[in-house]
Amino acid sequence: MVTLRGARMYEFFDRLVNIAMPRIRDFRGVSNRAFDGRGNYSLGFKEQIIFPEIDYDKIDTCAG
């Protein structure tokens, strides 16, 4: 779990939406119900290989 604010938040969100999410297999969008009562959004991923920063050679196992 992580909390990002300010410029880091916007940079991460931009890369998440434009680079990482299109790489998700069978992606059908994000849920509207993942918001809590305070406006926070919870999002989880089963695979870490959608992020280009991850070195595939260092991954031992892949959940799925």
C-alpha cells in the first residue's frame, strides 16, 4: 500500500493509465465501487509485469 500526493501522484497516475493499464490482460475497466466514503480509491493488481520498470529476469513467480 502506498499514498502518493502532489507531483508524484500525477506522474504515477499518468504512467498507470497510459502505460501499465493497457498492458493488463483481459482489462475491462476499473470498478466504480472501489471508492471508500472519503473519496479514496483502492486498486490492486495480480501481476506486476505490467509495469515497464520491472525487470522480468528478476521475477521468480507470477501470480495468476
